[in-house]
Amino acid sequence: PWDEEEFLANLRRRDCIAMVAECGEEVVGYMVYNLCVGSLHLINLAVKFGHRRASVSTQLMYKLKSMVGNGRFRDRITVDVRETNLAAQLFFKAQMFRAVGTLRGHYELADGSREDAYHMEYRV
């Protein structure tokens, strides 16, 4: 749901990092995360249509998980998932994340209403 301006604004931040997944010369997915004290906060994960259900997001998560724990400064990954996004909730659950809270009215919808989100966490 990010427009180009919002995407670039996040990438210009010093605490924001993006990674891409490639298949040959084609970018087929990406993730964007923030460096936080003690954690990484995943703010965007996307896979190109036609490459979904091909383990692209699983491979990106494997890379992100390799950056926490094992004596590193950060020991957890957090992500906020829309209440209505069951597919994402199930994906993160399969990745060993668990819901640790609810963020009331976290996302603003196009019609001006608000949607809750689940704050999910993966701990090493």
C-alpha cells in the first residue's frame, strides 16, 4: 500500500534497511525493516504476483532471523499485521511469531476508518 514517496522516505532513514529477493535478473520480493533497540521491526514484506507460494518470503524471513540472537545486540523481530490479513497472520505464525498485543486503530483505511493490528513477535 505504500506509494513511491512513502517508500523512498523510509529508505532515506538511517535506521531503515531494505533487502530484495531476485530470481535471475528479476526482483521478485522485498522486505523493509527498522533497526530498533534490542529488536528489528519489519515494516513491509512483499512478493511479486506469480512468485507467491514459492518460498520467497520464507527465504527473506530466514535472512532476517539470521540477524538476531547468537550474542547479537538484537534478540527479537516484531511486525504489525492487519486484523483482516489472515494470510499474513498464518504466515508469521508458521515463522514462529506470536501475537503479543493488539494495536487499536493502527491502520488508516482509504475511507477514513481505522483498522486494528496484531503486534507479533519472534524471539530467539
